[in-house]
Amino acid sequence: MTKRFAGFMAIFAFFVVCVSGLFADTDMADVLLRALAAMAVFFFLGLLVGHVANRILLDNLFGEEAPDIAEVPEEEVKPEGRGAEAPPS
């Protein structure tokens, strides 16, 4: 997810700089140089934002359930609620 987000941001930045250079009637070499620089900057920015978003998503999916289960005392756990017990051998 992180690399996809970084790639999307980089390509989007490249596109925006190229289109704005086209409308500004700027030299092609200058536009491409600026677009490549923007692409590199937004790739690393996208890596950072994607990593943070991934951590938030994983914490919301798995991080809150584990402490709730771990905090239940053993006295409150009822063995009869766990299913059928094995017959004595």
C-alpha cells in the first residue's frame, strides 16, 4: 500500500507540473527537469504519508482488539462457553 501511494503521488506531481508547464509556454527541458524533481520529492513524501496511513490502518484493525482480550481476568472466563469438552478416556 505504501509504495502504491508513493507511486501515485509521484506520477500525479509529474503530470501536474507537465500540464502547468504546457499552459505556461515554458521550455520543454525546463519543464521536464522540474517535473522530475517534483516526482522525486513527492515520491518520498508519498512513502512517508503511506507508511503513516498503513500504521493507522493496522492499529485500527488489530491494535485495539488485543489489549481488550488481554485485560480480561481469568476468573471471568467461563470454560463451559468454549464448546464441548472431550470425553474421559
